[in-house]
Amino acid sequence: MHEKHILRQFLTGARTGLPVAVGYVPIAVAFGTLATRASLSPQETVLMSALVFAGASQFMAVSMILSGVGGLQIVIATLFINLRHFVMSMAVHHSLQKTSLAWRGLLSFGVTDETFALLTLQDAGEQTRHTHVFAAGLIGMAYMGWVAGTAIGSLGAQVIPPAIGDAMTIGLYAMFIGLLMPHVRRSRRIAFIAVVSMILNTALSAVMSAGWAIVLSTVLGASLGLLGGASEA
Amino acid sequence: MNTTVIGIIVGMAAVTYIPRLLPGLLFTRSGVPEWVEKWLQNVPYAALGALIFPGIIQGEKPIAGMAGGLTAVVLGLLELHLVLVMALAIFVAFTVSYFL
């Protein structure tokens, strides 16, 4: 691949990842603020974002540390919350199947709900899509937003109200919806899959943890979508 | 830095990375059967459906989440840029939660 070509793919990836970074910053700021107020040092707070890179589990860990829960329990709870990435990562690895295992191993560190959604659904043109350079740009952008936001929140912990993150989560939901709607418009099968998963998740989350409900709804919804495969629009 | 906290962070990092990495060992260049291929293509839509609902109405003010969500549905159908969809949805949700 020509060098200029590689740079362009990386920048296209970074630009595609911008909505995730924009959505992450306020939530990461809130995380940094909360974690540092909860007795983690700024270094520990940033280290957690840099090494774990999974928002929900980080918020949970901080509240568990705060209430004096043991380390092993925190790690086990983290495993269960983040197991949903296994299913999402299947789709990401599959879309990058022409890439070497070493590259995919590195990139899979960056699979989150949001980067997964963009990597598998955002149309960036056939040429660029599914290349590891594009994925690296997209994930790098999201990662930077998360880690930088955490640092800002941690350093400004005394002056920033943690409630800002709460109100801002609507931004990431809006991103999910904005990604989904163009596909829903073009295919009745896709609309069917999305609606079935919403119904399944509503029912399942009443009887199990949110993490497991998402895993099961995704697996079942994607499977039910196979039944209507013949009527592709 | 506190060693217990560092231990927790490293443990969290390990159990978060492993499920992200494992599927990579399943998908080699040889490819997968056709029905698995079709199933994997369905995964993003199913996952997004589950990630959106009911989470969007489980915040502090469900009505604000609903209003922001409906804004995103309309703007998403119009295929506006994602950042614009997000900004306007946040604006609507804030406005609604301020007045209601």
C-alpha cells in the first residue's frame, strides 16, 4: 500500500470515529471526576481508562471500591459486564478477516459498544472499509476521547459536577439511533431484527442483569433475523 | 499508587481484553460457513436494538430520553451527520428535562 493511501485511510477512520470521541468526552469527564472524588489518584484514574477502556464497568468498579468490595469480586463483575463484547467482537473480527491476527489482536482491544457499531455499520466507502488502518484511526480517535476526557475530569475533580455525564449519555444513544435508522429505512428485515431485539431486551432485562440481557437479545435477535433472510429488501 | 487498586485495574484490563480477543482466533482467512456469515451480518442491528432500548428511557428523566430518542429517529431517517444527530438530540433532551 502506498504511504499516502495509508495516511488517508487512517484519517478517514479518525473522522468516522469523531462522533464516538465527542460522545465519550463528557462521560469520561464524569468518570474521572467521580473516580478521583472516590479516592483514586489521578494516575490510577487515567490508568484505568487507558487499560480497561470500557465505561460501564469502570463506573461500577469505582462504586464498588467506594463501598469497600473486594478486588476479586470487582474483577469478576467486570468480566460479566464486558462479556457482551465477545459477541460484538465476533462481528468486528469477521469484518477485518483479511487482516493479520497480530493486527486484529491489537485492534480488538478497542472494541466497545460504540466502536463496534461504527466499525460494522458506518459506510466509509468500499475502498476504506474493513481495512486495519481505517479501524486503527477510528479506534484511536475514540480511545483518545475516552482517556483525555478522563484526565480532564480527574484533574478538575474539585470543580466539575459529576452529573454532567448523566445527562450526556443521551448523546451516545442518539448516535446508536442515528447509525441504525438509515439501515432500517432500506431493509424491512433489519427493522425486524432491531425491533425484536428491543422487545427481547426489555423482557429479559426484567429477569436478569443488563449485561446478560444484551448478550441474549443480540444472539436471539440475530438468529431470528435468519428466518426472514429470503425477503431481503 | 496503591498496589491493591493497581491490582484491580490490571485484573479488570485482563478480563475485559480476553473476550474482545477470543473471537479473533475463531475467524481465520479460511472464512466461515454461509449461515454464520449471514448471522454475523445481523449482529450489529440486533446489538444496537438491545443497546438502545430500554436503556434510553431508564435515565433520571425517562421523558427526556424519549424526546431525545425520537429526535434521533427523525434525524437518522433524514440521514444527517451523526454529530448533528447527537447534538440536536442532546439539545432536545436538555430542553425537555429543563421544562418538565
